[in-house]
Amino acid sequence: MLTIHEANQLLRNKKLSSLELTKACLERIQQVEPKLHALVTITDELALRQAKKADELIAKGDAHPLTGIPVVIKDNMCTKGVRTTCSSKMLENFIPPYDACVVERLNSCGAVIIGKSNMDEFAMGSSTEHSAFFATQNPWDLSRVPGGSSGGSAVVVAAEETIYALGSDTGGSIRQPAGFCSVTGLKPTYGRVSRYGLVAFASSLDQIGPLTRDVTDCALVMNAIAGFDNRDSTSVPYPTPDYTQCLTNDIKGLRIGIPKEYFVAGMQAEVEKALQAAISKLEELGAKVEWEVSLPHTPHALAVYYIIAPSEASANLARYDGVKYGFSYQKTDNMWEALEKTRQFGFGDEVKRRIMLGTYALSAGYYDAYYLKAQKVRTLIRREFDQAFEKYDALVTPTSPTVPFRIGEKTDDPLQMYLSDVCTLPINIAGLPAISIPAGFADGLPIGMQLIGKPFGEETILKIAYAYEQATEWHKRKPKI
Amino acid sequence: MKLSREEVLHIARLARLGLTETELERLREQLSNILENFEILQQVDTTDVPPTAQSIPLQNVTKEDEVAASLPQSEILANAPQREGEFFRVRAVLE
């Protein structure tokens, strides 16, 4: 199981070519995809072309740490000339005429794109069961979900179909599947990575980030994708550090807070036990841990999120009208009927549910009680985090209250499904960076630990994550598929 | 609070979303249940609390008005469900 930094060494020392590495990944894809269904599109021709080009760059001595390394892109990021579906019937045949900013940046590093990963439709979901095409299986137990919405991206990393992947995170969609599949997943601070070319779900919450096999790889990918882009007006014009510089083992004296509200209702005992052991490990490594931090507005985060995200989604998804691109209902001459039927047949159940919920929260007579109220409580949640970060360098919580659940277990009960993101969505509400890293197993099922940082404090959480990773072996375990 | 059938139809119309009879009933049930859970927010005192629309300290972002190449018309039209020459074809708005 190669990491980016290991593959990069082999490529530079000419012990391996990008073409060989790419072919090995494509073979692995052929071997395990019939069981996992993590990819919507396999871009083998593009990958082989890019691999040959990468080998030329390496031969000339022009290699970047990502040159020649296979990557999978979540299918909500535009890839020029390559179908980008959002796992929706609405965009089943959509071929973007341009690349997303992150795709441009990876391409300029000489990356090799080997596929587009399956997801919950339009990134709405926590299990990848809401894909319009097929559900993705968890490589640790094929009867369980891989998490979502970036479930495909987490699975391809865990199952060695690729070296790393990109995901997007609106309420936990990178971290929760990373936790469920025992890989490393970072949601950067809102504004750190350009959203240009990311199909919009909830614009004030969406952020792109890496899913990798270890923390070093996560830092390497951040070096390539982070930084200002004037095509996204919420991209911040701040300088970007070299994220590998903070990866030292020294976390002595760092102050870590444990918010007690994240360890309540619905949490599985095994998850709680694993987290306590992981936090004790951080203490052993020299961090100063405060076990009883309180963030009293945490129980309100779920409602805030499920008002704000669907409201923004209902506005963003108004663009799917069957005129400019996408699915279009043709069997009528009536404009309104065509519009309504295009959306009726083009969107799946969860997307419709959220459009309805958001439209309701924004509609006349309910705007103040729902949307405006949620935005005000959002302020309180942010303030609470600000206050906590005056005392602590990072906060630590489980990534999810449970281990991966069974396929079909929560599809009939939207609220139960929403609760799966209860530990991750407050972080999007506040716009903070957070990383999920492997922190144990219960009966062979992965458990993730979430480290939360202050705004633009990615380096601190990467540092703590790195120190924990170096002191443990969880990230080296492989699923038997 | 349970949503009425008329309320669900009204929202669907605002969202321009066609619904089958089964979908309508299921959404009525599910949305009512979800909204009931959201009532927890009414307990929070938000007097004098300003709303947050997004989390970064940027406002009114502008950029220089620079002339740059646009995407070729043919590429933009390539995804159109119906086109006529160099236009998107739409149905009649006025009859």
C-alpha cells in the first residue's frame, strides 16, 4: 500500500514509472470494483496519457511531489471533457467545458486522474446510498455503508484503487466517510481551497479537501490545492504555508480541549472507549488535555445545519431547468410542465426532500422563524468556538457517534441519517478546519478521531494528527476485500 | 405541527418540483417530522444576535474588469438538450 510520499520516492529513483503505477491501480480497480462500486467513471485513457506525460516530466527532473501519482476526483468537481454527474440522473450526461480550480492545480502538478468517484446525489447524504446509479460498499464489511457523501473517494483510498482522492465536505462529507473507511480526510477552513468548478450544494458551507492514507500525504495535497483563486469570491487572499513543515512529532504543551457535548446521546460505547484511549495517547505524547470543555449550543447545530444547507441548496439547484444542460423532460409543449417534470424525474428522493425543506424555510411567513433564526444561532455557535480557541489549540471529538451502519438501515428515516453527521456539521457551520484520522476499530469496523482547529489553523491539527499517527498503527491496517 | 396537503403543494410549486401522489404524502409526513425537531431552535435566545451568512471576514469582493477569453460557444451549447443554430431552444413562454 503506497502513500504519495513513498510513490514519489520510487518515481524519482526510477524504481517505478508512473505508467506502471497507473496500470497497477487500474488493475486493482478491475479487481475490486465489482464488489465496491466506488467509481462512476474510470478514466483509463486519460490516466495512461497523463502517466506517459508524467514519466517525461520525471525524466527531465521536473517532478512535483504529486507528479505521476494516480488520483480519484469526487464526481461533483468539473473535469474538462470528462463526464461529471454528481451521481444524479440530472447530470448523467453532462460533460464540463472547463476544469475545476483544484483539477487545474493537480493537472499542473502532473497528476494522473484515474476516475470520478460515486457520491450521494449532489453531495446530499451520509452513506453514498443516495447515488442515482448504485450504492457503494464499505471495504471493511461489504454489508455496511462507507459513509458519505464522499463515500466513493474514501473507499478508493482504503481499497488501494488509487493513491489519494479529493472529496468535498458540506457537513462532514469528507471526514465521516474517512472515519468509516479508516483513511485520513481533511476539511480545510472555509475559503482556503477554491470552490470554482465544484458543483454547488450549500455555498456557505462547501469546501474541497484531500482523502489520503496518511497525514504527510494530506499535507502534500493541501500544498497543491490550497490558495487564493479570484474566480471564487469566497477564496481568501492569505498566504499559504508549506503544510509539510508542521509535521514534527513535538506536541508538548499543546492545549487540547474535549467538548463534552460530543460524547452524549446515541454514541456507541466502543466509539467512546476508542476515543478515550486515543485522547490518552495524545496526553502521553505531551499534549495538555482538558476533558470537560463545554460548547452548550452543540445540540442546536443539527437544526441550524438542516435549515441553512437545504435553503442554500434549494436556491443553487434552481438552475436545473432542462434548458442549458442536464436532463430535460421532452414530452410536452408546456413550459411549466416541462420544468416541473424535468425536476421531478431528474432529482432523487433526498434531493427533492432538501429542496422542499429549503424552499419552506425561505418562503414567505417562515423565513424569520427558520432561516433567519438558524443564521442567528449560527452566530452563537461560531462565538462559542471562538471562545474555546482562546483557551485551546485544538478540540478533539469522535468523527461519528457510531461505526459504519448497515446498508439500508437508515434510508427510510431521514432524521436518523442526518444524526450520523452530528459531530462534523458544527464545524462547517463555524467554517473551521477539521481532520479525521484512524483511531481504532470495534469488531473490525473503523473508528475515526476528529481534530478541530481555529480558522486557518490547519497546521496545528495536521501536527497533532501526525504525532498521533507516528505513535500508532491504525492507519496501516488494510481491509480484506 | 403537521403540514397540510395544500402547504406541501404550495412549496412544491414554489420549487417548481412535480410530485406524485405518493411522494406528496411521504414528504408531508417526513417534512412535518423534521420541522417538529427544528422547534428546538425557538428555545434559544437570539435577542441582539446578528445573523451569520458565511464564516470568513470578506465583504464585497471585487476584481478588475479585465477582458479575457470566453469559452467557445460550441462548447457551451454542446450540453444543450435542445438547440437551434447558435441558440438554446426553449418552449413558448406566452401562448
